Amino acid sequence: MSLYKAETRRLVKRRFTRWLVIGSLFALAAVAVGTAVTNSKVGPEQIAAAQAEAERYYQESVRYAEQDRLRCEAAKGTPEAGQYPADCGQMYTPSREDYGYQGYMTPTFDFREEFGNMVVTLAAILALAAFVIGASYVGAEWSTGGMMNLLLWRPKRLQVLTTKLLALLVSLAVLTVLTAVAWTGAFALIANLRGSLDSMTSGAWQSFALMELRALGLVLAAGAIGFGIASLGRHTALALGAVVGLLVVFQFGLVTVLSMAEVKFAEAWLLPIWVMAWMSKTVTIEDFNSCNYSADGCRPDQLTLTWPMAGGAMVVAVVLVVGTALWTMRSRDIT
Amino acid sequence: MTAVLEISGLAKTYRSRKGVRRALDGFDMVVEAGQVHGFLGPNGSGKTTTLRTLLGLIKPNGGRMAVLGREVPRHLPEVAGQIGAIVESPQFFPHFTARDTLSLLADAGGVDRHRVVEVLELVGLRDRAGDRVKTYSLGMKQRLAVASALLKNPRLLILDEPANGLDPGGIREMRTLMRNLAESGMTVVLSSHILGEIQLICDSVTIISAGRRVAAGSVADVLAQHKSSSVRVRVEAGVDLLAVAQALRTAGAPTVELEQDYLMVSGVDRPAWITWALAQHNVWVSELAPVEVDLESVFLQLTGTAPVAGENRQVDQTAAAPAALQGGWGQ
């Protein structure tokens, strides 16, 4: 227990950890403030204003159409006649249906419709921070000799590494839960003041709670993978380098090559697709090179990635990276 | 006396694409309780590998080791709380203060935090304890490293180059500290290249070269084993040294070497015989001094690392001990 407490203290005391957490919270706060500023509450006044705006644009459009028709009539028998149809009565005339007031409403924050995207934003920012914090926490320990010092005190290698990992994961879990609670509260407030919570039901709240639980899983997995890679390479830079390599090779290189080779569902190699599948429960990828004839016409082949598939891939990645880090730690010479 | 540290036949081999390198090749070492023991060897001889292996950081390929009567690395966790160690250059997280660094170690090791204040005082860092380690000089980091090793109030203290980077005052303080610790019952193993210091503060030494022990025992014994029988002879000014050397050889001196302004005579049982022999030729001796041997000259001789004019010695060019010099468990 003393080692766990010391490791938690060490993690929280690190300047890098503090700055990264503050930076992430600042980014999240900027998203929340931006959302609050760009949305507003919808009431009879806003609807009336939008209807007036739609009517203004409709009338303006009718005026322009009439001017065009007159120009068409005037051009008959002149060289400009070719620019107009032979029958000027066939020219476009705007209809009221084209100018529905909904298109002129200021954005409003519908919690049920939009909070899901906000949870994905929360998960992405915290997962990135968790990866870097995890990598830096153990990477700096290795590169500054702190790990060796610690092993002189506690010569149980696996216990030391797993305690460090536990301290990291528990700290990340606390950070994520607290931030998620604040995030939900902030957007409920935004919806209340600048949108609507009306469509929220207990089932919808439960669905968002489960989504936030999956966000927690993603954050913990990212932290564990960052920790594992940096521990394997004994340097923070190795984990960051691995991510850059993954982005360059998989996100750009491999997908470009697969797309050029017209490989089916090349997007399935994109990491964000799997993150989206995990967070949004399903993602469907379509192969537009294929065509399945049906009554509705041509339908492309589809591949649906589900959250259990994404979760399984995530667990395999975590077990592989952390397991290798522990196995290596067990037998490596510490120089 | 009880042996606090015993190493027998320790072997460590590194394999790489360039081939196999034997860092430790059947190394033996014994340190008795309450001693300050010097652990000497040229660069790359296996000192740090030995210490790392002993402390469980490196896995050996063979041999046996015991610390405080318990075989290691198997029982290392049982005795780790009684071993304080610094290995090679001190390394700490640069953005933490000395106080934070030590209190985190104290927490991890279950040591009372009051001890942090005590050791900071002991190594002279009390007034700089709140500064970040990155602002420390090498000598101050060295003091912090010693403080971290002392934090556990260990029975066995292992210090690798503790005087590295210390100013002359610091070296003297470190010497006094080592002696005081030994007097309080702590056993100190000291690895250093400052051989004058080792000779001053150590009770016993082990010298390693090319992964093998080349000498071991009390400092006095090691010096006595390699005591030179050479005598430096100076005569009155104006006397032909070549003729004097010839006269000594004729009289029966086994070895006479002609130096710039004196003679070095070896193999003579009684130095007084030289005065008698030269007096026969009316040559009067102005200085007759047996050449004292020190740890540095013994070290250079045993490890084969004495500089040779016109040659650039490479780090791996050291003398290895013949197999007969190797000792077993408890020797």
C-alpha cells in the first residue's frame, strides 16, 4: 500500500501530468463555452424572427425571379435571347416551401441529439491525454534512472511495474469520472439555458451513462497502452514515436495503398473508425465499388463494426502491450 | 568476523552480433561486517556489473552471491531493506526537489519521513532541500544519492564512486562520514578510482580486472604482498653514476638501474650493504631510501593499466588474473 500511495503521489506531483491535465480541461472548457455561445434557446420570439427572415428571403427571391423573367421577355429577338429559354414562363419561380423557417433558426442545443458527440469529444481528448501521461510517467522513470532507484528499494520487479500501472489507471479513472460528471452537468446546463432537455427520458440518460462508461474504458486502455509501450522502450519518446508511426503507416500510408488497390472496406484500418464504433455502438462502412441490385436500386456492400468488436480489439491490444511490457520487465537487465 | 557479503564464481556474459564478452568471469569477493571495503578496478573491469548483479538489476549467468547471510537474488526482497546503494552516477527526476525525491523513496520503502530530514542534514543538503534537483551540481547530486542510500539506515552500504564530483572539502566530509558509519556498525563497500582515498579509509580491498579478482585482503596485506625491495641510492655530486653502478654490480647487487640522478637497486636484502659496498670504493652515499609501495602502484601493476610512454591504452587492455588466484565461497 505504501508503494501504491508513493506512486500515486509521484504521478500527481509531476509537472508534466499537471500541465497536461490542465491543458485537456482547458480544451474541454473551450468546447463547452463555444457550444454555449453558438446556441440559443428556441421560443415563440425566435420562431417568429426566423419566419420573418424566411419570408424576407422568399420575397427577395420572388423579386429577383420577376426581374429575370422581364429580362427574358426583353431579350426576345435580340442576340441575348440565347441566354434564356424560349418560353419565359418556364423560368424558375420560388415557392414558399423552399424557404421554411427552420433553416433560419439560430442553432439550439438539443441535449438528446447532440450530447453523444460531446461524449466522443470528451473521450478523445482524455484518451489522448491518458496515453501521453501514461507514457511519460513510466518513460521518464526509466530514462532518469528513477526505476532503477526504486528497484533498489523494492526488488520485486513485477510488483513495482504493476503498482505503477495501477496507480496510473486509478488516477485516470478518478480524473475521467469527475470530468465526465462535470461535462454532463455543464452540457445539461447549456441545454437548459441555450437549448432543450425536453426530449430526455430515463432511457436516454442511461444510454449516455453507458456511453460515458465506454469513454472511461477507452481512456484507461489508452493510458495502459502508452504506459506499456514506454515501459518496453524505456523512454516516453518511444511511445509517442509509436503513435506517430501508427498514424503515418496505418492512417495515411496503408489506407491510401488499400484504397488504390480497391481493397474492400479500407476504412476498417482507420483507428478512429474503431473508436467511433466503440463509442457510438455501431459504425457501418460501405463499399461503393460494389452494387447489389434491389427494388430501391444499387446498394453497396456494408460492413458493420459493433462496440463488442471494437472492445475486443481494444482488450487484445491492451493485453498484448501490457503483457509484453511485464514479461520483458521480468527478465531484462537494468543498466 | 561474519561475512556480510559473499560472492563466488560470479559470471556474466553479454552476447551481441560482435560476439561474446565476459563481463564477469568467475569473480569472488568477501566483505566482513563492520569494515569499509574498497572495490577497485579499471574502467570496464566489471565493478558496476558486479554491484548491479548483487542488487538484482542484472541476472548472472553463474555463481553464487549472499548478502547478510541470505542468498541473492532469490532472497533479495528479504534483505533489500537493509541494503543502501547507489550504482554509477546519481540519477534523479530533475523537476522534483531533494526533499520530494527522498520522501517518495521513504514512502515506497515504508521508512519514516523524519529520516529524510536526518539524512539531508547528514550529507549537508539541509538548506538546499527545497530546490529542484536539476539546479544541483554533480557533487550535490552525489550527496543526494548518498542520502538516498542512507535513508534506510542500512546494515550494508554500497557506494559506487561516491566522491565523484565532490570538492576537496566534500571528499574529506565523505571520508569522515564513511568512517563514522563503519564505527556505528555499518558495513561499507566503496567503489572508487581515488586510490589515495581508498588507502586512507578502507580496512580491506578487492581488486578486479577483466572480470576476475586479482587481489583481495586487508589494505596492509595487499601492500605487503606487493612490497618492492628496491632502494633509491643517491651519491655525492660529481661522482660518475655509471662507474658507481658498475661497482655495485661487481660487488654482487642483483639489479642496478641507472636513473637521471640516482640509482635504483633491487634484490638487496639489507640496504646497509649498499653503503658498505660503495664505501669500499670511496663513494659516499647521500640518500638511501627504500621505495614505498602505495595502492595506486599495486593497482596499476595488478591490473596492467600503468601508462606506457608512446602507447594509447584501450579500455579493455587490462590484466586478467590467473585461475589460481580465484577463491571459492567464503574464502
